[in-house]
Amino acid sequence: MKKIKVVHYINQFFAGIGGEEKADIKPEKRDGIVGPGMGLNGFFKDEAEIVGTIICGDSYFNENVEKAQAEIIEMIKSYKPDLFIAGPAFNAGRYGVACGNIAKFVKEELNIPVVTAMYVENPGADMYRSDVYMIETGNSAVSMRKALPLMASFALKLSKGEEIGTPLEEGYLPTGKRRNIFVEEIGGKRAVDMLVKKLNDEEFETEYPMPIFDNVAPGKAIKDLSKAKIALVTSGGIVPCGNPDRVESSSASKYGRYDISGINTLVGYETAHGGYDPSFANNDANRVVPLDVLREMEEAGNIGELYGAFYSTVGNGTAVKSSLKFAEELTETLIRDEVDAVILTSTWGTCTRCGATMVKGIEKSGIPVVHICTVVPISLTVGANRIVPAVAIPYPLGDPTLDEIEEKAIRRKIVEKALIALTTEVSEQTVF
């Protein structure tokens, strides 16, 4: 019996090339098995085999999507595969987005079965779960042993054209698509049975989970910036050197509030954020929190006042629930202190998810918020209303390859665009 030919996609970390310092590597292909493909291939037994592995840096893919797609699809074609598998990505935001994106692209371009896997709160899940099958995994690679056999068995089933069961039966994330099935009991009886269980405080499983629509109406535009009080918030983890509040580098349970009264630039600050190269932010924290240019704008009368403190947490892997909690708490203070608008900055994948979630949490109060971020598709998926694209993940508001004057000019241009966003009425999500 002919074996099913599989191509496997992984990032630079799982390929053993390196961490964030290698996240910019271009796509490359290797014959055979690399990294987690070894375990995956073992669960195929004699029915399938990984004939090739595609490797790409997370930053490279997310910052060069169309180019990466074009390069990777040609590499995949060279193997003439019957099946494509990406990941598992767990809760790694950029990796999850890349897995979902390339799986969807391969499905559309090559018309072959595709499977990926990730944590339910991975930004890539919401972006692509309706397009491709995603096996649900745990939050981290600790769940690798559980994820791989599920991925393998499901991929084989899909590849052989067998009937696919429900998400609960198969272990994939709900796709939002429904189909008719035949069951023994009529709908009326099933509904009454569920109602009786509910009345008796017994557990039951609904057949139609209601979707949750949590889009937030955009805050009203600022009429006169010269009289507006603007606050800075970041999910990029900028803290005073030494991290006095001990904000965690991943899955943060807290945030910090840092006084900037009388300070014109961020000196003596660093990032507590894990997952990306911290050296650029450590060398100049204004690359994440643009205090320097906003202070100049305040002195020039472009804005009325810069709020006397900025808020900071680490978005790396931070739960949506925690992000909302942070936003709700700090919003109370912003309202009390009569802040008129907020500029919120983010760095990489799950950091952008955290930031966009905080944007919505703050904007529920009516305060307009603009989200400056690099991974714009994640911000759009989460639901931020005003979005300004940033430069790059490790330095969203800077460019260390330029001299100080040129770099500051870039930062000023981004902040000016953010202020334009805050003065523009929007009725739907808008990227400026």
C-alpha cells in the first residue's frame, strides 16, 4: 500500500535553529523529518511518512506574508505531497498565525488536506479556525505528547476521506460550520431533556452554543487635541530597571503603573517581556513607549497634556481574562483622572492579542484608544477599532539601524498617525 506523503511546517525554534534571535530566518526546506516531526511520523505507523519539512522564522513569515507564502508553496510543491501539517503551535502567537495562514494557503492552492494545532487562545485560532482544521492543544509544549497522536490520527482520517465527527469527538476546535445529522430522538424530546437537567442543576451539553459577540463601539473622536489629556499603555513589558513589580515575562498576572511626571525620555527602563529579543527595547525603551516624542508634542502644544504615568504589562502568553481584568482596573483610574484618550502599544503575537483585548476593555468606557502594533491582523481579529501599523516586533516605534535623529523621526511619524486616528470618527475597524 502506497504511503501518504506528508510535508510538515515548523518554526525556527522547533527546528532547533534558535529562538527569537533567529525569528527572521527565511523559509528553507529539508528532506525528511525535523524536530517534532519525529514523534508525529511515529504515530503515522506505516500509513504515512513525512517526506519534507519546511522551516520559517516567525517574524519573517508575519512581516512578509505574501513573499513567504510564495516561497513556501514552491518548496511544498517539490515534494508532491498528499497531506500538509503545520505545528503544533500551542500558545505561540506568531507561530500560530503562520501555521493557520500557510495551512489555509496550501489548502486553496494545492487542494490537499491540511491540519494544524494550537491552543484555543492562540491568535491564530480565531483567525483561521473557520478555514482549516485545528487540533486543540494545551498552552505550552508540555502538551506535545498529547497533541501529536491526535494530530496524526486526525490527519490520516482526513487524508483518507473518512467521515469527520464533531469537535468533541475528534479534538479539533469548532469551525463555526454546522451540518445536519440523523439521531434517534426528535429535537423536542432532546430540548425538554436538557431543560429538565438545567432545572435540576445537572450538567448538560447544548447542541447550539451561542456565539459571543464582544465587539466594542469605537470611542468618540477627540475634537481638540490641544486640550486633550493622553495616556500611554503598553503590553510590551516596559518597566523600571530591575522590574520592581516583578511583572512576569510570560502569562502575566499583574501590571505596573510608572510615574513619568517631569520625565522627557525613558532612561533607566527595560522590558520584562519574554519571547523576543529584548536588547533593542533595553537600549531605548522609547521604541516601545514613545514618551520622548509625546513630551515634545506636549511642549509644542500639539496635545494638551501627557498623563503623569504609563501602564505596562507583559502580553506574552497572557490570558484574555487577565488582559480584560487589567484593562478594567486601570480604566477606573483613567476615568477618575479625566484622561481623554489612550495610545496603547504592543510587540509580538500574543502581546498584540493582549494589547487589543485591553484596547477593547478600555474603550468600553467610551475613552477612544488607538492600538500601535506590528501584527495588525491579530489586532483586527481581536477587535481593536483604531489601529496604526508599527515598524517591527522588537522595536515597534523605532529602527536601530538608523541614527538617532532619523529613528526619532520615524517614531514621531507613527505617533502623529496615532493622534490622527484619535481625532477621526470611525464606525468600524480602521487601519490608519
